[in-house]
Amino acid sequence: MPKPTKGPRLGGGPAHERLLLSNLANALFTHGRITTTETKAKRLRPVAERLITFAKRGDLHARRRVISILRDKSVVHTLFTEIAPQVEDRQGGYTRITKLGFRKGDNAPLASIELVLEPVSGKPAPVKRDAAPAAAPVEEPAADETTEAAPVEETETTEESAPVETETETEAAAEVVDDAAAKADDTKADDAK
């Protein structure tokens, strides 16, 4: 019998792991962001991305495959009608995992997994690395030309603040100062012995 190569299962058995990932995916698509352990978030990411890819296809077969995994028709409807159109232009990377630190009770590493629904920014121009850019001759300014900096405008700003009130010494404050001085004298006397 072939042994699984990806390590121990999350829930103990493969059926329990499928149910666990299904519930995590339901929560992710319902709320948009969930906080769980790092291990569960890392195992959930490929499942969620695959389900979003099915939702982007949008045909009946894809819907039936997603329903077989998620089992909640309202979540499947949300996935196909709300989430899939928002990530239509994105080629992948529909989720983002952010590490959050450690859980207070058992010190388990926590992570937040969220859907990336921001629109894709324009693609940067590809950089050709084969051809070296043509070096244009750089003109240096002549020695007699001087560059002048723009003059800085000097403004005088004065803020008027309320005068600081002098502190009045109360009897309690005088007692505290006297006690501190007495203790300091006692420690000096003890050090001298």
C-alpha cells in the first residue's frame, strides 16, 4: 500500500482532513478572512485557489465539483456570483497568508488567510536582459555655469503658549521629600558601617 508523502494529516485521517479543509474553505468564502494555525492556512491555500479557479470557469460541471467539496449551496452561490467576478483578471494568487504570532494558550503559530480581491495593477514592462542598453553620452555642465538652488523662504512662526504655572508644594509632597532624604541618609549610614 502506498504511503502518503506529504506528512501527517491535519485531522487524523484523510476523510477528517477533507471535512476540516471544507469547513475552513466555507468560512473563508463566507467571511473573506479567517484566523487559524499556520499549518491549516498553508494546507487550505491550494484548496481555496482550486475552488476559485473552478468558479472562474463558471460552467455547470465546475459548479457541481465545487458543491461536492463545499456542500453548502449558499457559499457556492457567493463564490460563483461575487468572488469569481472580482478575481476574473487575476491569474492566480487569490489568497494571502499573514503570520500573526503565537496563540496564548498552547503557543501555536497563528496565521490569517484572506481573499485577495483588489484589482490587478498594470503589468510592468518586461526588462530585456540580453541586450545592453545603449549608453547615451552624458553632457557635463561647463565650468562657468553654476547651478543655483531655489531660495528658501524664511518665515517667522511664533507660538504663544500659556505661561507655566509654578508648582506649589503641598504638605504631602514635603513629607515625601523628607522621607526620601531620611532613607537616603539611613543607607549612607549603613554603607559607612
